[in-house]
Amino acid sequence: MNSVPNTLRLYRRKPFGTYYLLNVRTGRPESLRTKDPKRARRLLEARLESLERPEAAYRLGMAYLQSADPEAETRSWSHLIDAFVASRKEGPTRRRIEIARRDKALAGLLHQVVLRTRAEDLFAALNLGGVSTNYFLRRFHNFALDMGWIPRPILPRPLWPKARHQRRLAITLEQHQRIIEREPNSERRAYYQLCWYLGGANTDMACLRAENIDWSQQMVSFIRRKTQSPCLQKFGPECAEVLRGLPRHGPLFPYLCTVRESDRATEFRQRCQGLGIEGVTLHSYRYAWAERAAQAGMPERYAQAALGHGSRAVHRAYAKQAVILTPCLEELTQAMGRHQPEPPEAESFTSSLGA
């Protein structure tokens, strides 16, 4: 082992094996991924120089990087987020990213150079923010890594704090009925009823048109705004009664389709506050539909298609609060026995063998 009068030591495990750097303070080895002694020595000298003169090492490294990426020395997190937003599609997802940019927890990072960012800077932003900060900062960090704007993760994946989501509550039938009985506006009342029967998202339900209804097949079909996936769902007599009271041509909800998504959610929250209902949002109708489908024994792939979920994990997160009653195995076994054909008699079986 080659000893060096510093915190780093250079060694190789086998006579012709890979070279490693050992941090004397932490006792953690780091592979240099080379078997060449000259290259290993150069890497050790570069690491020691970065410890002794970090600013000079940074300038030297930037000189190499600028040959491939001229903006590396000036690219801030603000520029990174601009590029991330530009790469997203139009619609609600892009608006959410633009809103996340105004997060107060990210204000300290916006004007900081990406390559000068340390893990402590990310931890400071994560401690100031919440679940949304964790989610979007992780996406920004991974985007920079994928684009090659940072040579290695600033914060390794195991060290990212786990996002602690609040418990999502599904609206109950009793709460839904109270809201419907209290709602004086017929259009908004019908809108809440369709959310209950179809489990649609806020904007998807508000923008439904009469052309989306196939009365011959008793089916509602539309394209989800968020995922662009088709949703086809049959409706029953109660839902049909609500649909008959809506316009026969054009938008089913002429006023609500012109209102912003956040305003529709605010109006619903005000209704709930007036009735003393807590922990429920307009999105709770989707959780309620998923839970009712699970309790009724609907196959998961049908429920997933009805809600427009592209991932089974997402759909299971919606339906995880459902209380499913397991049927009696004894009764199922007896029912299967009654439908099984009786075995042939022994005499007829032996006679057929003799023949």
C-alpha cells in the first residue's frame, strides 16, 4: 500500500487489480476504476489538489467542461428549470411545474450554479419545503443528471428524504348526499352527481359534451386531459337520469367548463366547510369510486381503465382504503361442487375398458 501524508491513501486489493482510494477519516474506500498505476497516481494528485486548493481545482475542471458544455459555469437552477419546463408538453402538467418554480423553499437555489451545488444546499431546500418540494426538486435533479449537466448525483438516491403524503380520504355516500341536498345550483349539483357515478377528474367531468354520451350503448367515452388515455365507462339508470337533465348538444356544463380548475375545487371546499365536512376535496370522488369498485369485486384492470390510470401502482394507491369482505371459502367450495359433473359409475367404466 502506498501511504500518502493526507486523508487519502492509494492501494490495490490484488497485485494486478483495480486501484482504490481509502479515506482515512471515514474508512470508506472508493474505486478509481483503473488498473493503470500512472492513471491512478494522476487521479490521486487531482483529488489531493481539490482538497488543498478547491477553487483552483474548480477552475481547472470548468476549463475541461466548457470545451463540451460552454454554459456549464453559468447554468443556474433557474436556467435548468426553464429547460425542464420547455421540454414538457402543454397542459396541466406544465402549469404545475411552473407553479413549483415559485416555491419559496427553492428560492435559495434559483440563482445558484448547478455545478457548485452541494448536498447541504438540497437538504436545506427539502427541510424548508414539503412533499411538493421533494417531488419536483428530485425531478429537476434527475433532469440535470440525464442531460449531463452534473457529472454525478449531488444527493444520492438513498439519501433523498421519503415523501410523507397526507392521508387521502374518499368522500362517503352520506357526505355526498348532504352536499347534493344543500346545493342550490342545478348545474353544479349535476356535476357532483356525475363525479360520484363516473369517478372522473375535475376538468374531465366539467368539459364533458353531449357527443361523449352513447345512449344506445349506455356509455360515456372521453380522453383524459392529463394522460391523453381513452376512458370508456358504462352508466346505470341513476346516472342516466342525471344525464337526461343536461343539455342535448354541446357542453354538459356550459358554465363550469369555463371556470378554472382551482376555482371549481375552491367552490366545492366552501360547500364542505359550510356543512362541517373536513378532509374531503373534489378529487375525493375518484378515491370513492376506486374504493367502491374494489369492494364490489370489479377486476382491477377494468377499474384502472375506467379511471384512466396508466399505472397499477397509482390505481392501488387510490383504492387502498377499501374494506373488502372476503367470501366464505366453505360456501365457494360447496358451490363449485354442485356445478361439477358427477364421475361415471364404476360398472360402465369397466365395461368400456373390456370393450
